Amino acid sequence: MKIVLLGAPGSGKGAQAEKMVLEYGIPVIGTGNILREEIKKFSQLGLEAKKFMDAGHLVPDGVILGIVRERLKQPDCRKGYILDGVPRTIAQAEALEKITKIDYVIDLEVDDKIIIERLIGRRYCGSCMSVYHIITAPPKKTGICDKCGSQLLQRDDDKPEAVKRRLQEYNSKTRPLKEFYKQKGILRQINGAQSIDMVFADIGKVISTHKQY
């Protein structure tokens, strides 16, 4: 099963990807993780990506897709994989078609208002990295981690203005992928505003229709 997880920042892709890994035994391939891995390995593609990152530039599509291509050759990808964070644009999607066949694109649909509420309320522990939400999953003591007692922090990109910018970028660059994949007949839209378990159950219904499972 080869899946692309699509959804705006805060739509819940990370939580669903973790559950899918446990349930189906296929890896999540996120561009951020594989970039860091390639840089640590000092691979040619990793070093090329690092040059752009160090200069404060976006890593070009050719480098990103080259790293993805190499990652998909690894043994743990034989049964399938979940792509999270790639493709981000129509150009990347067209290039990805030359690398691999995608079975389904699972799109987690969440209203922008809910996205904003989710992200600006998110907090994390700078020591043990535990994640909280001031409304839906608050710590027992305001601003303090339940697990280690450290101060909770807010990511810079979870602050209101940054969240709005992230959504604007997603809506302008990535949202058009929905129509792109809809025309190919592989888009499956799911209500991402439901509980984590309900969203996962709906994903399971999509995957259960695939002959591999």
C-alpha cells in the first residue's frame, strides 16, 4: 500500500501516521526526517540539500525527489509506505509519478478555524518533548509538564501570525493537489475534525478496500 497523506498543518497527519505504522507495518517517509538522515550520513544528496538549507533557501524539488527516490529503495518499503510532506506542489506530484505509483491520497479535511485553534493552543516540553494542548489536553498544572516538571513552550510557528502564514502557503501551493489527485481517481477525503480514533477508523475503511490487505 503506497499512500500520500494530505492535509494542512494541524490536520492530524502526524497522529494518524503513527497509528498507521503500528497497524500496517509500513514506514512513514517525511521530507524533514529523510533530509536530516541524509545529512547525517553525509550522502551526496544530503550534502547538496545542506548547502541550500545553510544558505536559508528552500531545497529544490530535484534534490527532495532524489532523496525520496533513494529512501523508497530501502527494504522496509517493500510492503508500502506513507508519504507525509511530499508532494507539496503540482510540480512535485508530477515528478513523483515518475518515481512511484501511488494507490491512494488520503486527505484530512479540517476547517481553517479549527486548524488555528489546534495550533495556537499547542504546547510542548523543552526537556522531554511531551506535547499538550491548553484546551483539549492540558497539563495538570498550567504551563508545567506532567512528566518531568519542566516549563511548557510554544513553537514559534504555532503563534497566530505564523499559523496564518502556514495556512496561506498550504492553500496556495498544496491544496491544488486535491483536484490533481481527484482527477486521477485516487483521492479519498476524510473528516479530520473528528476524534483521532474516528479518523483512523475511516482511514482503515479506505485501506481495507485495497487487495493487498
